[in-house]
Amino acid sequence: MDGIAAERLGLKGVVSEKDFLALCEGRNPQTGSRLTQRLNTVRSEQGKLTANRRIFHDFTISPPKSVSIVALIGDERVLELHHRAVRQAMTELEGLAATRVRKSGQQGSRVTGNVVAACFRHDTSRELDPHLHTHCVVFNATFDPVEGRWKALQTEGMYRAQKFAENLYYHELSKGLRALGYEIENNARDFEIKNVPASVTARFSKRHEQIAAEAQRLAAEGYHGDLGELRTRIAHKHRRRKMKNSTADELRSYWRKQLGPEERHALENLCQGSQHQAQMADVRAVLSWADEHLFERRSVVNDYELMAAALARGRGQDFDLANLRQAIADRGCVRYKDDAHKLASLELLRCEVEIVNTARDCRNCFFAFDREYEPDPSLSAEQAQAARRIMASHDFITLFRGDAGTGKSHTLKEIARGNAATGCPVIVLTPQRQQAQDLQDDGLPAQTLAHVLATRQFPPYAVVILDEAGQVGGKDLRELIRLLQPKRGRLILSGDTRQHGAVAASDALRAIEKHSFPRVAVLRTIRRQDPQFARSSEEKRFIKQYRAAVKEAAQGKIAQSYDRLEKLGCVRELPDEPRRAAIAGEYLTAFCSDFTSAAVCVNYRT
């Protein structure tokens, strides 16, 4: 038995059948008393008996196929490396064990950091190929030290950190293999032992080939579901019964007989027994790569996500978790009070603070864009009011929020016209090229934000209108602000944080809205989907429902909006392969629409 909670029960060492079954029933093996509220009773469900509680969770850890082959056919030292790496991975997952808290009106969870686990090492696949793997059976019980009692285990945090545990296992295993004298080849997913013949790996992967062949057959017969899910179902349903007493010791001679002379020679000469130290690691450089990889798109990450990326990057090099955790502490990331695993980048926080302070401190620092402005008669009353509010702004940063279909682009065109009439240079920007093209089609001379940040040239007193500003990350917005301020320019941010989040890290527009207390011009009336322009009663009903879906999306009711769109037939759901082809086709169609030469599109497609 393993785990801190197992020690509390006085369980350690080899797992006995009696203790295992008692834990399955939810009882203390020593006293027979119940551990949690529910015991392992059963209920009838659709004519079948099923347990009325979760009995245990199975975390299965296995090495790459080449490691299984080397460990089970040639070098039993690798088995001990596997065992140690499994223990390290499960120890980290145990630290994330939790239980639900339902006292005094609370609806949260509490980390307990202890589990009762039984680990079983298996050496073969169902096709009797070498397949080293360990089933770590974690029972549905944990001790809550705050309430002083045993409770049901909550594994959400453990499952979220599985990639971290997996990468830690691979890292420690590959470190040990290198110390034994093996050479390692890392790949995108894991690693392999160098020079293990590909023919050997293929020969001892019969189960994988069976699953792939069955999935391919069903796909050819017209299956259009998720192929990954199909392979999982095949793996569970189309499998032979496990053969008892088929251990590696009994099968080793059988496996060796399947090897040719060259294959046998290659396996025997993988390692000459010359042990050497793992490659010295620059832990800071490894962590910097992981930091840039994760914080490029997100402002907040979990520490185990950061460690998982760093372990994958530096796999097999000479460092351990203690070195990595110290490097994270030295990096100065900010940890959340309510969740110690959440990390925020100090650089991104400083970026957001600078943006918010600029928006707040530069209010009422300018003359109005045009105190005499009168909106064009083509604007609705709501659009005219929003335009007047913007043109009367005295702030460096002015916000304009418009729900989808409210005529925001038409209003922006009028705002650009009004500013141009005062003699100020007007520059219209968007985060994406297609958005710029759409605004150009509407009569606005737009360009991408990336282009102007690359050229870094703004005329004095420029009025910059940034559309879809909610998609712009903090670093880009800060750079734009820094370029505009010395030129005495001004910034109008148009966008809706409820519709789009920033692509890059840091949702800068949301930070401005929340912390700088801006005055915002708003459009709420949806004008694009107008039932009065319908050509039939059926089309009118469709437009009304579609308009309701757009309104729900604008209000942040995403699930309701998608449900309504699905009922209207507007949602197209495809299996993996057709979906990839459809997405690629639509992307190419949009890409090629920007070219005047059809030959360019044909050449690009080929």
C-alpha cells in the first residue's frame, strides 16, 4: 500500500486481498468500521447491477514501447527505474488530493493531500507483447484534517495535473536511463531509447495495430464519429481476456525467439554498462522557455502546467523538481491567495497596471474631439447619441462598446469622418487581417495593429480607432499607448469583452473597463437581423430566433445561444477527419479571396 492516508490506516508494503476488498467496500481494513458515508452497495440500473458509489480511480502509468522492450527482454534494472519514477509521479498527484466541503453553507473543496493507493505492475499486453505499465489504484477515501474524519476523495485536481505527473515520470525515467548508459531521443509526446530497431517496436505493438486496423475498417464502412473515441471503445470492447500467469519471466524466451540475429545484436549493444552523468541543465533557460510558451496566450497558469512544460523541454537533463520549484520562486511569479497553484506573470501584471493607470490618469486631459459635432442623419438615435458622446470625450482613451449586429461599424465610420473633418489624422486598426478587410469593404481604410507596431510611425495628434480591441493582448496595447502618447495622439477602443477575449495574454480591455472607471459609449439595439425585411413568414420566424441567439450571446448566455442556433440548424458538427478538411477548406477559401489571381489559389492548394 502507498500514500499518506494508507499509513494513517496502518497499511504499508504488499497489498493483501483482505485489505484490498475492505477498502473497496469503503471500510477500514483494521477495524471494519466504515471510512466514508456510503458503503459499496449496489443498485439496479436498466436491468443491471451497478455500484452506487465510486470505488476507486485507476491512474495507469506506462513508458514508451522501446523502454518496455528493453526492460522486459534485456535489462531488469530498468524495472526499478520505472518503479521509482511511478512513485515520484504519484506522490505529486497525492499532494493534489481533495475533498468536498459542504458545511456552513460552503460549496467548495479542500486539499487534503493524502490518499490510499495500491500499485500493481503488469508486464504484458492482452496480445502478450512486452508492455510495462503500473495500475495505481487510488481508493475513494481521504482524511480531512480540518474536520478530523474520512471523506470521499475529490480527484479533479489530480486529473487536471495528469500531464504534469506524466512528464515528471518521463523525465525521471529518461534521467535514470541515461545514467545507465542508454541514449535517449525525445519527441513531441515522450521519448524512445535510441537504436531500438523500428521492426522490433512494430512487432511488439500488435494491440495498437489491431485497434488502428479496426478503426480504419469502421471508418471505411461509413463511421463518421470521433475517431479517438472510436479507438477507445474498440480498446475496451474488442479485446481478449487476460491470460493468468503470463508473466515476463515466462514469456521472455518466447519474445527473444521472435527476434532476428541483427535485432538481437542491436538490443544487446544498446548499453555497454558505462554509466555517465545526465546532461547538466540550465534550469532557468528551461523554465524561461516554458514561461514564454504558456504566458504568451494566458495571464494566469497553474504551477503544475508550468512544471509540465519545463519537464518536457528539459527531459532527461540533470535537474529535479526541487531545482525547478526554486527557479519558479526566483522568477517572481505572483501566487493567488485562494489557490496556491495559480501563478500570474509579474511582467503581465505590470503591463496591465501601466495600461489601467494611463487610462485613469489621462482622463479630462484633452479638448473634446469636436464640440460642434452633429451626427449624420443616417444614424439611428442610439447611434447618434453614442457618436456625440465619443466626439465630446476629453480622455486619452475612449471606450465604445457595441453588441453584435447593432451597427457598430457604421457608427465607427461616422466617428472617423467626424474626426477627419477637424483636420486630425485618423488611423483605423484591427487585430486581424480579415477584420481590416471587412472594415475596408465598409468604407473604412483599416490596417492591422501588427503592421503599425512594426513600422512604429504615427503622425502627430493622430486619432487611432482600434476595433475589436477585446482581442488585443496587454503587451500590444501597451506598446500602442507608448507610441501614441509622445505624439499627443488619442485612442478610441471599440469592442465587447463579452464576445471576444484577447488572443495574446492579458485581457487589457477588460482591465480598463474594470479598474479605470471609464465613461463608455454603448450600442445595444440589434439592427442587423431585422424580421421586417423577411420575404416569407418562415424566414421571419428564422430571423427572430436568430436575432434572439445573437442577443443571448451578447449577454454572455453562450450555452443558450448555441442551443438556439443548433435548433435552427446553424451549427454544423463533424467528426475529426471531415472537420479538419472542412476547416482547412474554409480557411483556404477566405485566404484565397484576398488574391486577384485564381492561379495563386490553385498553386497554394496543391
